[in-house]
Amino acid sequence: MITFDFYVKNRAIGNYEKIDGTVTPLTTEDLLDKALDQAFIVLENTTIETIEPSTEVKIVIHQEGKEDVEKYYISGSDESTQTPLNVG
């Protein structure tokens, strides 16, 4: 069985604080560079309302019979702005 723990970094004290809730599903992409790696999660049954963009987060993946895996990310926003290039 695979389970996940989700942590958010408290900027004031510099420690990661565990967020209670259910993390499902977890989808990760390990790309060419760690700066390009990304993850998508749904966090349910929690009291936290929002996670501000640029917040450091940690996901710990537990799998029976294997060592825990820690993954670190920076939260993003699902909104984007498109800016056209001025060529000329």
C-alpha cells in the first residue's frame, strides 16, 4: 500500500508542518532538471483553505517494504498570463 504525507514550510520558523488531510491522487513528473519537476495533488478533508503560490511544500511517499521518498516542490497557481512577444 502507498500512502502520502503533505507538509507546508512555515516561513517564520523555517520548519515543515504536516497538514492533516487526504492526499489523492498524487501525480508526479520527474523531468530533465529538478527545476522542471512537478506534481499535482488533491488535498481533501483538511482545515487549510489555501496554500499561497511560492510556498515550499514537501510530500513524503510511504510504500510497504521500501524506504520513504521525500519530494520537494514550490506551490504554484493554476492561473497564468500570456504575454505576446513584440517582434519588430
